[in-house]
Amino acid sequence: MRSWEVEVDAALSRYEFDKALQLVEVADAAHIGGGRSIEKESRRLRAKALIAGGRIAFFQLRLDAAEEQLRRGHALAEASGDSGLTGEAQLRLAEVAHRKLDLPRAFAASEKARRGFQEAGDERGVAAVLHMQGHLHLAQMDTEQAQEAASRSLGIYQSMDDELGQARALELQAHVKCGRAELVAALADVSEAAGLYETHGDLRGLAAAHGMVADLSLLLGRMDEAVASASRALEIYGQTGEAFKEAGAVHIFGRINLARSRLEEAEADAQKEIAFHRKTTNKLGLGNALLLLGAVKLEGGCVEEAADLAAEAQKLYLEVENPLGEAHALTLLAQVALSEGDPVVGADHAGRALRLYRHIENPLGVGDCLTLLAEARTIERRYAEAKSACDDALEIFERLQARPGVGRAVLTRGRMFMASNRRAEATADIARARGEFGQCGDQRLVAECARLLNEIQHSGGSAEPG
């Protein structure tokens, strides 16, 4: 790789788009390579410049412009007979198709890229294709294939002592483990990746890794770590101007603010994210943002708005064929119905979401739905079924070390014990839930547990477990 190409890669990793573009323009104007002004080499250099320009446009979210430049670069690479460069163009086209949620086209381009790199004997290129295909498998919720791709990619990068490549493979592996709800293991992988990105000054990778650390920390109930990592990610994206990734960091902050009952701030985050995704017509991102706003509205008592937002998000998830998002939307619809005291509709939505979560092997979602089903059965006074569902949910959350889920499952079981006049057991569970929520920093639910314990005490039970 020539020095200008290395400098372009470095500039892109630091989001220095102006510098990268200047390097491309200089290379483009030269129309030569290796000191030889021959036509074949000139085409090759021009192809490299177009591919680099396409990458810049991709990072700036000018996806159509990126695709146009990459296709032109691909044609010149083919004309020059450089199979490795042809593979590079196809890999970048796969990235564009992935961002546009066109998975069949992304897979097809990635396979062409793999063949090009293999023909050129470019192992680093093959590893990059495996990395891309891992993300594509994840988008289809195929964690087995995604894990295989991540492991093969990591092995190649390790054999080449390529630490940045290893960081990307570790980050992908963390996404796979997160999809399987292996939260602690995922956090270890992405934290290692963050360290490698920091060492090499790769801001793009570092910001993405911090965003994932924040997400995992939130699921584990580690609020301080979530806030610190989300702040770091948002700071980097704010400096570099990568709006798509910044919107993702804003989404995480919205979830953090919701968990901390800072509803005005959470709504502002969700509205900012919605505006961005409407502008860029990203249906998956928009669905996520609408669902966040719906959760905020439900927490604030705006039940009808929450239901409308959940339904709109569900429609978008169906359009892009994202079963995980559809399950999330059904979960919110179940919460809406239960907040209105409707156990039949609530259980129906929770049951449909449960089937989806089980199909895509998402145990966190399964635990959430079992907790909601327990709430529905409690309203119906089917206490044995409610307890069984809570017990199953609690086993899942304890295994995953997901403290917020543990708190919700124990609180729901405590409410069931209250409803069935089993005061000592209710006291024990609600006191435990209070401790879990305290560790998570969820002061609203800490206060709710304290209120319930006070209610038990005044009804003739004990305020603390015996």
C-alpha cells in the first residue's frame, strides 16, 4: 500500500475528511503510480482514488454518491486486472448496501469481494470480508454463523499481528455475545477492543466500542459505567461529525435517562434521534427511536401516545424484516395494555413477543416477556402461573447477571405475593428488589419498593423480611 493510501486510512480513522479528500485529489491528479506513467497503472491509481473517495462519502452518509464512486472505482479496478482492488471495491459496496438495509445485495457483494481477495492472496482482505459477513449474519439474527465469521476473522488478524484488525474482530465477537445475552463476556471483548483502538488512535473504533460498553453496562445495571462510556462516545462523535453514529450514542443516552427517570431529557434524546432518522430515511433506526419515545411516554403516563408509537415502530420493523425490533415493539404494547389493567391483550402481546425472542434465541427478551406474563396472570388471580413465570424469568436474569431484570422479576413476584396475601414472602421479595434497584441507580423503583413495603407494614405484615 502506497504512503498516500496509508495516510488516507489514518485520516478516515480520525474523521479528518478534509485531509483524506485532499490526499485523494492529489493522487487523482497525478494519474501515475510507482514512477511509471503507463495506462494500466494510471487506471489502477484512479480506481484507488475513487474507492477512497467513496469511503469518505460513506462516512458522511452520502450513500448514493458513495455507491456511484465505488462502482466507477470497481470498473477501473477490473480494467486494470487488479483482483485485490476489485475485492476492495466490492467490500465497500457491501458496506453501503448494509447501511441501506439491502442484505441480499450486501451478501452478494461481500462474496465477490472474498473471491477477489483470495485470488490476490490478500489474507487481510479476506479477514475484512469475514468481519463484514459476521455483521450481515447478525442482522439476520444468525448468531452461529456470525460467531464463526468473527472467530475466523480474529484468527487471521492474530496470525498477522494486526492489532486494529483484532480490535474489530473482538468488537464483532462482542456483538455476537450480546445477541446471545452473554453480557459479561461481551463486555470483556469490547473493553479489550476499546483498549486496542485507544492505543492506535482509531477514534471511529474507540467511539463505537464505548457506545457498546455503555449499552452492555446499562443492561448489567452498572449505571456509572454506562454514563461514562456513553459520554465518551458522544464526545468523539460530536468532534468528528459522524452523524449516524452520533444518533446511536444519543439513543443510548436516551435509554440511560429513561432508566434514571429523567423523562424530559430522555424525550429530547428520542426526538433528536427521530429527526435524524426521518431525514436519512433509516427505517430501522427510526423504529428504535420511536420505541424509545414510546417507553418514555408510557413512563410519563401518556398511554395512548405510547401505544401509537409502538405500533408505528412495529410497522417499520416488519417492513425491514427485523424480528428483534418487532419483539421489542410487542413488548411495549404489552406494557401499555397491562398499565391499563387489560391482562388479556397484555398477555397476547407478551406471548407473541416471547415466541419471537425464543426463535431468535434472545434470553433477555424471554425474561422480560415472562415477567410481563406473570403480571398479567396476577391481575387474573392465577397466582401459581404468575409465580412460575417469575421464577423462570428470575433464573434467566440471574444467569445473565442482568441486575435490572432481576429487580423487575423479584418485584413482580413480590406484587403477586401481596395480591395473594402472602405478606412475609412479599416483604422478602420487595426488599430484595429494592436492593437490586439501588445498585442500578434506579431511584424511582427504589421509592416504589419502599412504598410497597410501607403498605405491607400498615396492612399488618412485616416491613422487613424475617
